[in-house]
Amino acid sequence: MTSGYGVFAQYYDALTENVAYAKRADALCRLIAKWEQPDMPDRILLDLACGTGALSEEFARRDWDVIGIDSSEEMLSEALDKKYDSGLPIQYLKQDMRRLDLFGCISVTVCALDSLNHLPQLPDVRRTMERVNLFSNAGALFLFDLNTEYKHRCVLAEQCFAFDLPEAFCVWQNHCEDRAPDYPVQIRLDFFEQLADGRYRRSTEEFSEHIWQPEQIEALLHETGFTLLEVLDGDTYSAPVPETQRLLYIARASGGQQLPD
């Protein structure tokens, strides 16, 4: 059993076929065009927690200079395989988002598919926001989404999902702990891969997600130098409703925020 995204990386794209990355990239680009400042010096986009690079590839096809960052070597290996096949000029870096370190400033940061929910504590979210602002041009945009409390407690909690993948069978189990304030969802994935002799090899990974309340996120954005521009349903891109499962935040950076000692 592992705790992380090692084996998960191998099957991540198959498990997220429903994401429709091209449509998601189109929607995010429309929102960027709506809010971006015309005098932004470069078209440099940071894909924070880029995973296997599926969204990075879509942004690169839309003429963005893309930097993809992830802490998982296995996820980045999958991303580099995509880059080798597509030939797109994406730069990938292995970094923890809480310790983001770039050589220059960026115009847009995107952190998609509830990556910030995976951070273990709210101060980790704050540190990530501080680092993003530090390496943002003044007026740069930060777009990120978060799974909502409704999704954690009413959709994921105590549910078991089965996926019959081309190369393995996956059982995805969720358990929501009734522990305020973040009500963590413990996630366990069991992958059953058939071997040449007909037997099955099981690989298991575990990780967790945490609920960050909208008022917490809005306060952190303000404290770390961002101006919140808009909050949308992250799947429909319309106004949120009580059953919204993913919130998309769009914020503007002050740029070069001074970090505390």
C-alpha cells in the first residue's frame, strides 16, 4: 500500500476520461479573456498541480507558454510522455506547490480539478496562495477550483465506485470523517491488474481531501494579496447553487507579495 499518486498516475487519464479537458480549457480561456488586463507582458500560464499534463497540453495548443508543476514524479512522467508525443513546448518542474519557486513572473495560474483540496491543512493553502502571488505579474489571474462540502458529504461520502479500465479493474472507496472543520474524505483506490498467467496483482493507494469553506478561501485570498473577481460553478460556469459540487474562483494578483519571515 502506498500513500500518494504513484500507481494512480498510471491510470489517472483513464479514470478522468469524463473531464473533457479540451472543453474545460476552452471555458477557462474564455474566463481569462474576460478578466485579463490588456497590458499583461507575457502569455505565460502556470498549470499548478498539473498531474499527467492533460490540461497543460490543451493550454499549449491555445498558444500559451505553459509551465506545469507537480510534486509527483509518476504524474510528471506521464506528462512527459504526452509532451514527447505532441511535441508541444511545455516546461515541467517537480515542485511542491507550497514551495513554488520560479525564475520569473507569470500571467495566469490555473489549479484545476480540486488539487487544493488535497492539501492537508488550511495554512498549506495559504502558503500556496502566497507563492502564487509572489511569482505573479501585477494584475495576473489565479483560477482554481475546489470540491464543495456538498460533494464531500453528499456525493463522495461512504460511496464505492468501480471502474473497468482497459488495463485494470479499479475499486474507489470514500469515507468522510465527521470531524470539523474540514471533514476530511479518506480515499482508497485498489487496482487489480491481470498478469500473463491469469492471476491478478493488487496495488492500493490512499490519500485524502479536505473541505475548505468559501469564507475561509475568500479570507485567505484577501490576506495573501488577491482580489476576488468571481465565483462560479466549476462544471457549468454559471452561478453556484446549493448542489454545486465544484466552485471555481477567479482572483487577481497584486504581484510580488512580500512573504513573512
